[in-house]
Amino acid sequence: MKTITYLLFLFFMLFSRIGFAQSSDKNDMIQEENMENLSVYPNPVSHGKLYVVTKNNLTKHVEIYNVLGKKILSETLSGKELNISKIKPGIYIIKITENNISATRKLIVK
């Protein structure tokens, strides 16, 4: 269990530092900043519906990765509800991008 926790921690740290798109134009650059009032709930998820809410509630691009870094879901949300009923129980990383600002969170699916 300690090994899995350690690997998950390393994966999360690595994922949060690399892999974000960069552009030579500063206006197009995706930044990892605090997304205002980001809320991802319920977490852990047990009924297949996840809600992603921010202060502005603009269109969001949501990606979910497994602990090995493989993208298993990629969707654009215009509302706040995301159907994850096809995702197997486990620990995942969710990346939310809204208005060129990205944030990552740990997601547990039961």
C-alpha cells in the first residue's frame, strides 16, 4: 500500500509539472493557476455522475487519466454534469481547463 501511495504521489507531482501545452504567444498559453472556486464533487464518486463547477461556469475541457498516465476520458462540458459511469473503480487524475487556465485534482471512483 505504501508503494502504491508513493507511486501515486510521484505520478501526481510529475503530471502537475509537465504535459501542459505551451505556445510562443503568451495569450494562447495554458497556465496552471488556481481556478476560482473550482469544485469537483462528489469525490469519491459512486453513482457515475461527477459535477465540475467553477465561479464563472464557462465551457470546460475535462480529461481523466489513470495512475499510469493514460488518458481514459476527454470531454467538453457546457454544463456541470459529467457522466463517468463507464469508468472502473480506482484512483484517477482529473484535469479541468477553463478559459486557458488548468487545474488538476485526484479523483476516486468507487
